[in-house]
Amino acid sequence: MAAPRVILGLCVGIVAVLLTTAVQLFQLDSGVVIILYVPSIMAASYIGGRVPALVTTAIAMVVSARLCEPVGHFGVLDVRDLERLGALLAVGVIASVTIDGMSRARMAAEKSFAVARRGEERLSKMFLASPVAKSLSRLTDRKVVAVNDAYLTTFGVAYDEIVGHEPVDAGIAVGPESREQMFGQLRSGGDLRDVEVQLVSRTGEIRWVLVSSHVIEIDGEALAVSTFVDLTARKRAEADARAADERLRELATIVDAALWVRDAATGSMLYVSPGYEKLFGRTTESLLAEPHSWAHAVHPDDRARVVERAATDELAEDFRVVRAGGEVRWIRARTFPVRDASGRVIRVAGVAEDITADLVVRDKLHQAQKLESIGLLAGGVAHDFNNILCVITANLEMLAEVIPPESPDRELVGEIGLAAERACSLTRQLLAFGRQQVVAPVLLDLNETVDETRRMLRRMLGEDVTLRVALDPDLCRVRVDPGQIAQVLVNLCVNARDAMPPGGMITVETRAERGHALITVTDDGPGIPDDIKARVFEPFFTTKPVGKGTGLGLAVVHGIVEQAGGSIELDSRVGVGTTFRIRLPAAADGERGDLLEAVETTRGSGRILLVDDDLHLRTAVTRTLKSRGYEVLEAVDGRDALRVLRRENVDLLITDVVMPEMNGRELVEAAAREYPHIRVLYTSGYTDDEIVRRGIRQAEVEFLEKPFAAGALAAKVKAVLEA
């Protein structure tokens, strides 16, 4: 663009030369020449700069010189001519320099103005496009002059609502004290740097912003340029993090487990929960100060193993700790390495919990499983043994009937009978221990049973033991087998007597509890040590000398009580004594008692089908019933019995409960479909059939327990046939 301006300037200069030449040709005054020449030179200089003006001046001087030269005397000028040429030169130089300088100054000013304008445009664009909320406010009246889009978005206002107004007029409220303090600081010349301010938007939402402001002057007016960084999301996240941290701390305080976090590089503890004090019996401060001090609480027998595993940052061990005072507890500890993005372990988190109670439960479960296994074995043995005893007792009674009273053989029969009774008692204890004895519960007044058993107990306990009985007259009735309750009392009292060789006092009490009847048996003997308490109900466990006890007494008690739906507790302290508490559920309101009528065991009549898989038992029972006048048919199992029923009329079906292939209940159900009015009598020493058990307990079926005497069998058969 500079070349066209120079050419244009030269053109203007040539015009100036032509004017000067014309003036000189007409012989006008030099002043007129200068007056015409100066504007032309100035115009050329203004348009094209210094070069056109100087070139024009040079041309003008040459032309003037030629016009002043006399013909034939070139180069000889008079003074007047020289003055005119000097004036032209001076005017040309001065005009070119002056105008050029003015032109350059103008161009520089225009350029500066353009740069400034572009800068203002850039600043305006940056202001408006900034993602951070910005505003421009007057200090005099605090009204907003300009805002960007981010400001409108952050505070949820429209442009017309905020520009020309104070923020409070647009619903953006800040405390008056904070507002005056901030504007006062700006008016005094200070800036605001990262001031956290809480605002309330027009919708009532509380927002936190970080405000920074400084003062600028535009057209003589002081304006505050402010930026607002929205901290609301961060503040909420921080509040949520604090709340979560507080919840975790509360949880760590509530739970019994101990939680900790350790720095993997330094080994220092970063956090220890209050549960550490409960588990290890040591303060959290001691562990924070000495990260390895926890090992001092570990039982000496476990310490080396646990410390070695803990050094690997992958501890997973059960071990014992010894608390202050010597209390030993079992602890289960686990550690979990925390890794960074590269897989490097940076922290180790750990948790420890007290598992002492869990181990006790586990031991009890193992004990129950062991009792169940032994009970199953005992039940199977007792079943077969009961059949043998039935044969022995039945034949023994028949033998006693034919031996004359004066015969010396009757004494031998009596000894055999006593041995058979002891064997029957042993099988009942085995079945009671295994909770497989088939019981015939009745509605019972425990006070009467205790009172009846008291006379027998006094004879058994001896003179060195004082028996005290306290009965609650308001005791509720229960549905249990009276013989079993008597056996429970005998076993507990005899066990207490054996624990007090020098003698002492045994107290039997009854008391009514909510929904239960409570029986307590207490002695003032030496008590039971803690290491023995857990085993007192184990079968065959005894602390008595060899030959003095079978180890079944308390196991039988435990089995009887649980079979009756009750519970038994042991409370014993060494040097103080021992108490057993038995709770039995109360009978339902309105439940009727059993009518026990004496039946004369005279001869009877009727056709009986006897079903049992034991040949010797069938032979003995058949002989007994035939001797009482009954006609007896035999069947070896359930299927054989059904075949007999289809071809013979039968008045009574006597069946064993436990038989191979088809048991007694299945036989009765099949027979009842074809012969619904047939009478049934179950016999068994034990059964695992819950339906039969429930029927016996609720007196819905007739039952005779093995081993039974011939007289008891005859009486039961006659009672069932005449019912």
C-alpha cells in the first residue's frame, strides 16, 4: 500500500512544479510562488511521505533555475534568483519533514488505536467466553455493568435481571456484613483473593463460591472485576465425605471388631478403631505410638507364629490374646494389602474379631453331633436288646407261674428277674440319652411327682445328706412322662450325693415361670471346675473312680429334658456348689388329663394278629397271649400282615414300630384303608418315626413300651379290646 501513496505524492508534487513554473513564466512575485508552492509540497508530503516532497522540491529548483538563466549565460544567477531558489529549497525540506512527521505520528496513532481496539475485543471475548463466572460492577452503587454466560448459568438469572441491578435485586443474596466488608476493601484499594462466600440463590438454594476481585478504571469510573468459582459441588462432596467418615467412625466404635490401617513403607499406624481396646485390652494410643505393641498381648504359645505371618502383610490367623488380669480370648485377625495403580502395596488394612463365643458354639455343635451319633448307635443296640429282654421276661413270668411257691428254684427265678429289670433300666437310659425312647406323656402335676419321689430319694441319699424340698403351689401342669421325670430327679440327686462324700444339703425346688415350670436341684458341694463344665453332659464321661459310675447319668437327664421339649442349664462355682435348672413348657389351657383306669389282668378272648420281625419275641408273646385265652396269628413283617388281614378276621393288630421294608405306621395306614375299624396296639423300645411319636405323646394311639412284662401285655391288650 506504500507504493501507490508515493506515486500519488509525486503526482501532487509535479502539479506543484507546474504551478511554480507557470508563476515564474508570468514573472510573478516570489511570494506568490511560495504561497502556491507550500501547500502543494505539504500535500505531496502528506500523501506520499518525505520522498515525494523532496523529489518535487529538487525538480522545482531545477526548473526554477532554468527559468532564471539568461540565454547564453547559464549558471550566472542574480541575488533575486538565488533567494527564490533558497526559499523553494527551505520550504520543500521543511514542509516534507514536518508533514512527514505529522503523517507518521498519525499512522502510529492509528496503529496504536487499532492494536488497542483489537486488545479490547480479545479481552471482551475472553470475559464473555470464560467458563468461570465473571462480573463487572461499579464501586459507587454496586450495580452490575456486565456479566458473562457462566455467571448467568451459575446463579440461574437472566441477563436483563442482573445487568443494571445489584445482585441482591436479582435474588442473589449474601449477608449484608460480608457484602459491605468486601466492597469496603475494594474501595480502599485492596483486592479480594479467594474469599469463600455463602450465597442464597433466588430458588433458596445455598451455594458456596470462591470470590476474587480487583479494581480497574474505565473512562474515569472505578469498576470491580470479579470472578466466582462455584464450590457447591466440592463443599457437598466434602460434607458427604465427612459424613461417611463419621459413619465409619461410629460403626467402628459400635462394632466389637478392631480395625486398623498401617503405612506399608514406614510401618506406622494411620488409624486404630476403639475396638482394639476391647479385644486386646490395650489402649489405641499405645498402638499408634508403637505399631508392634499388639504382639505383646498375644499368648506366648501363639506369638512367634502370628508375628511371622503378620510380617508378610497377609495375616489370616486365629490366635489367643491375654488381657489384663489374665483373661484369655480367641481372636481371628485378617489383613488386606491396599495397592496403588502400579500394584505397589502402599497401605495395609486389618480387622480382628473376638471368636471365643463362636468357638464355644462350634464345640457345642461338635458335642451335639457326637451325642447324636452315639444316640443312634445306642438306639439300635437298645432296640435289639429290648426284643431279647421281652423274650426273657415273658418266658420268666410263665416259668414263675408253673414253679411251686415252696420250690428252691423260685429264688433263682427271682434273681433272673432282678437282672432283667436292671437290664431294662439300662436300655431305658441308653434310649433316653439318645432321645429315642418312646415316651407316653400324661398331664402331670410336677409337685405331686416330686413329692412322691422324695420318699425314695431319702432312702437313696443316706443319712449324711439333708434333702430339702420347696414346692410352688401355683406351679403350672406339664405334659411329660412321669417315669422320666422321676428318673431325672434321681439321677441329679444321686450325682450331687456322690460329689459330697462328707455329706451336705440338696435342695429341690419348683417355681412357676412365664409359660414354663422350673425345677432346680442345688447342692452345696465342692462345685464343678470350668474345664469340666463343658463335658458334664457327654455320655460315658465321669470323674468318679473306675467302677463307681457309668457316665450316663447327666447324659440321660439331658436327653430326657430335650425330648420333653424343655431345656437344662448348669450353674456351678468351685467352693460354693452346683445348681441344675430344668424348664419344661406349660401344658395348654383346657387340656384334659389322662384317665388311668386299673384293668384286671384276667383272661380274655379275641383274635389277635401279632407282627414282629423277631422270631423269638413272636414266640414268647404268642405263648403269653394264648395262655390268657386269645387266638394269635403271626406275621413276620408288614406285607405278610396285610396278606393275613385279607384272609382272616382280626380283632386287634399288635405291631412293632421298627421293621424292615414296611414299618408299623405304614402297615397301620395300609390296613386302615381296607379295615377302618380295626384296633391297633404299637409296641417298641424306640422309634425314629415322628408321626408315631407325636401320636403317642398326644394319646392318639395305643402303645406298649418294650421290654414289657406278661401281665402288662395282657392288661394292655384287654384294655384296648374293651375300649
